[in-house]
Amino acid sequence: MAHTVHCAHDDCDEYSCRAPFRPEPPDLQAIAHRNALAADGWTDVEGRDYCPNHSPC
């Protein structure tokens, strides 16, 4: 099953989708995806994800 994250900014359609090659538990898949997003410049503010173009910081 794929894990998808959308940018929380009102006017943004950016999203990221990750699907593992081998089965893994959903919680581990979400952790790995969020770690990869952080490395790519995405930010998580109070549970809302923002792409690098719309970082609220």
C-alpha cells in the first residue's frame, strides 16, 4: 500500500507518494516516508506537511 502526503498550503497541489517494493507495516512505511520528505526539504508543523516551496518557517 502506498503512503501519500499532500502539501497543507491552500494554493499548492504538491504531493509525495511512496510505495515500498516489499511489504512493510504501515507505521514503518509512514516513518520512512516522512524521513525522506524531511531530507528533501518538506516541513511538518503541528501535523501539517508543507512542501519546500511553502514552508511556514
